[in-house]
Amino acid sequence: MFTTAVRQMRVAFSTVLGRPFSVPVVQGLVRDALATLEEFGTPGDDVGQLVDGPYADPTMRRELQTRALQRTARHLTAGAPYYRDRFAAAGVDPAGLTPETLLRLPVMTRAELVSRQRDLLCGRPYLSTRSTGSTGTPVEVWLSRQEITLWPALIALSLVLRGELTPDDHVQLSISSRATAAIQEDVELCGLVGAGCSVVGLVPPDEALDRLCESATVLNTYPSYLGALVTAARRRGLGPDDFALHTVNAGGEVLSAALVAAAEATFGARINDAYGATEVLPVGGRFCTHRHLHPDPNMGYAETIDLATGAPAEPGRLGTLVVTPYHPYRECMPVLRYDTRDLVRAPAADEPPCELAAIPGMSHILGKARDLLTTASGPVTPRDVVEVMDALPGARWPVRFAAEETGGRVRVTVPDDHTGGLSTGEIAGRFAGRGIDVEVVVVPMGQDDARRLRPLRCDLLEQTFTRPVPTLVGEPV
């Protein structure tokens, strides 16, 4: 008991003061939490306070954010001339950085992260990870040994304290093999908790379903691949009784309400809409019951920046999510004010409180800024279109479509086998019900253009990881 208290204090001091974390101490807290759960059935309120940390206290948040930003700025400018030049050009003193003066620094773009990779290094590289490249050139991020051992320990502690992962669980990873950091994190944290883990990848959906039917209780994947699994499971007549799943974590794309409902009905599991991005690891976010996104305030600073002005977005206005991961959570290849280009709305002034109201939030992710459509009646976000298309009767997930602005309205192109039997007028009427004026064009699925509609992560299908491979020359496949 005394040892646990000491570990808690050491982690708390590291969180508040920004001192380097001792990975063995955090790993010890995971073991303590598991032992407490086994004996008492609950981790205890004192340990549970470590999950949200002091940043959830509104009275402490401002001071802690300022300290964390200054600590991060010192690390950046000491480690890379690129950041020293960036602060100097903006006329900002890193030692006196505040949330207000941070706004004078330009946001970092994806193009900069790709082209200036070596100039951003502030530590010794150990492992590289990549984005899937489904929205452009894949981004490569280098991580240190400390980062790739610390992050799984912190995540494991959070999952155990929230009751989201136990030693009885088995996690199936149906994500791209390019995401080496995410895979490493999940494998490591499962080991810390004592849970099983299968790295399956983006194999043909039927193979993934076969593995799910065996033993998996948790599935980590992308919404488009989840849609492919739902479609394949329904074709095979599989239902909740065929799976042991209790949780599906789907992130990286827009996840519609219709697909959530279909996945819940098919797998009998809770569907979590997760948020995370390779470029801003390890900063993530949780969605409350009101579907607000609440970025983790302990690990990074999140802003909602107006698309037109670059200033903080006014309540209810569209903006893009900009993230600065704090040091020491991010040390090897840190980013400063990274523009994720994820569309969100700043919370409205009359937004009703939610269960995570103590943690600043914003709207649900609405898609990528580059896919925003400007029409005569106002902006149309990718989520606006996805929610309608995924809810078509008889939809085959993942639904293919293309949306573009033409003549002040939206033109939606749909393959003929994705219409759910509706006419173009009926589909347009469903959009009209959401206040969107559209022209619907249906094309044969066999056309090459149809295959290129709405690139999805499940298009990155990989070679099978599930069937035996030949090991001897001449052995039959």
C-alpha cells in the first residue's frame, strides 16, 4: 500500500512539474491497479484520479498549461535550430510562452512535417511510424526508446482504471501495418495488463471475421474496415452470438451513427469512436455522450482555429484542430501547433454540460478541411454527407461516393450498387431533410471512376496474416 502511494506521488509530480517519467514506476502502478481490482473489484478513488489528472481542474488548468507550454518550448528550442528560428521569426520568447503568445507562432503543416523531418529531431531516434497515407503522402514520425516504452504504460494504466481492459481480454488489431507505433503500443500495453493480442492487419474481411469468432473481446480498427466487416458478417449470417466482442474501437475516419448502430447489432459490442493522429502522438481524445471531442489535457494543448482567419474560432464556428503535444510525453520528433486539418466546431455558448465538462471540448470530428464544400446555403462537411449515405436503406458498408461543389450546390456521385434501391430523387430528398441541396448522379460500379470514389483505409488491404505460409521449397500453397 505504501509502495503504491509512493508511485502515485511520483507520477503526479511528473505530470504537474513535467519531470521525466520513470517507466518502471508507471508499469508498477498498472500492476498495483490490477492487484487492487482482483482483491476489491475497484481500483479506488485515489488511484482513479490519475486518469484525468490535475488539468481537469478548471482552477489549475491555466497555470499548468502555461508551465507545460514553456517546458515544451525549452525542449524544442534547445534541441532543434528549426524551432529556435521559428520563435525568433515570430518574436516570441520561449521562456515566457503563454496560451496567448502561442497564437503568434504559425501553425505547422503536413507539408512541413514531411519536408523538414530531420530538422525537427530533438532526440535520438529509435523507431519510426507512418500514417496510412489515405489522405495524402504518408507522414513518417520518429520516436525515442523512452516514448515507445512510456506511452503503452500510461495508456495501460488509464484503460485498467476505467475498466476498459482486463487480463481476461484478447485484443485484435485490424489496422495498417504501417502504423508501427500504434501496433507496438497495443502489443506492449496488452502485455502489461496480461491481455492477449493478435496483430491481424487489414486482411480480407472474411479472414478477420474468422479470427474474431475465435476469441477476440476487443477490436481496434478503422470505420471503413469496420463497415467491410459488418457487410461480410451479414452476408455470412453471423450475429452477436458468434462473437465474444464487448468493445470495438474505431478511429481515423468519420464514423457515422448508422454504421455504429449496424456494428452494435452485428457484433453485440459497444462501439467507441476513438480519436488519435500519428503526427500528434500520444495526444488522443475521448467522446462524451453528447458526442463532443475532449482532447486529453494532460498530454497536449488543443486549439480550434478558425478556417478563414487563423484566430481562435468563435463559439459555434467551424475550425480546424491544432495540437501541441507536451514534453516529456513527446521528445524525439515533437511538433508545435500542428494543424491536423480535422474539422471541428468550437463549442456553442449555450452548449449543455456533459459528463466530461471539466475537460475542454469541441464538436465531433466533421472530416478533413480539404473536403469541406462551400455552397450557396452554407458549408457542407464530409460528416454531413457520410451520415446520409451510410443511412441509406440496404447500404453496403463501406459506402462509396464522391461529393463536390458545382454551381453553388453539392453533386454526389454514387455507384449503382450503393443506392439501396432508392431513386436519385429519393436520395436527394434525404439530403434535403438535413438542409443540403444536392444533385445525385448514379454510375455503374463496373466503371473505373466508381472504383476511385472516396478512397478508404480498407483499400489498403494487405497480404494475409492469418493463413499458414509455406516454409519449404515446393510445399503447396
